Amino acid sequence: MNTFTIAALSLILTLIAGCIIFVIAARSEKRDVKKYSEFWDKLNAERKKSQTVRFTTTAEGVVAPSYGSLYAAGADLRALLDEPIVIQPNESVLIHTGIAMAIPAGYVGLVYARSGIACKRGLAPSNKVGVIDADYRGEIMVSLHNHGTTEQIVEPGERIAQIVITPYMAAQFEQVESLDDTERGDGGFGSTGAK
């Protein structure tokens, strides 16, 4: 065999090896994509099945809490109103949602502001975060405060807050003589700096 033949055979073998590696990688990638897709399908099915929160309504036409996107943490709560209401600057108004929930034991419903109406219109829950305990069965109401300088109108069915269902720890409180030392110690209110 001359040098040209050896070089040609080497090139052909390299191309064949490259094709084999490409095919193996492509098949593996398809399996990975399929596994990934199956994993998320299963996860979402489990999410829907295992995280059911039962609710009732206090009136006809109440819209169920709903998530704005697949991975949204907060489900929107809507205003249950017969007609639009006006909230004056620096005023709080208690707004019905028409929703009562049976939050599972070990979980809590935290009612937060919706970023859109909070940032653009100055409307947010007056207590900042509402706490809906697992043993509460009454209607969820939102004390909506106008932090702005102009009056704001809330329409019937408008999304006014969001509820996040999250686990919590029920602590056992124990009084002791002293606490363990940390690097931060009792530094608070800006003690770690602004930057």
C-alpha cells in the first residue's frame, strides 16, 4: 500500500467513525428529549393530581382562582362586585372574592399583590401579605389599599390579588438563656450595607 491509499483509507474510516458517533449521539439525544418530555408530563400530571385545593363560591358567576402561566406561583383572585368601585388615595376597601378554600393541613395561603396593578396603579393589599390558615373556611377577602395619588376604579371580575399555596413549619418555641453566635449577630435594618 502506498501513502495515498493509507491516507484515503484513514479518511474513510474517520468519516465512518464520525457518522457512527453522530447517529449514536442523535439517538441518545432523542431518548434524552423523550425522557425529559415524559418527566415534565409526569411532573405536571402529579402537580395537578396531588395539589388539589377544594373551594366553594359564595355567589353565582364567581371565577375560580387561576394561574396566568404554567409555572406561575400565584393564582389570581378576582373582585366579586356588582358594580365598579372607586378607591381614593390612601384609602383601603375590603373587597369580596366569592372564594372559600379548604387549604390542606401543613400548607398556608398567602395573598400577595399582583405586580401589574401594584406598580402601575398603586393598588396592593393593605396588610401587605394576607395569611389564609388551613383551618379557615370563610370567604377570602382582600383589603385593597390605594398607595397612589389619584383615585382608582376596580371593576367587577378584575384580578386584584394572587394567592400562593405553600408549605410552612409549625415551630415549637423554646425559651433559652442565650442564642448561638453568628457572624451577623444582632445587626439589622441595613447592617449588611446597601451594595
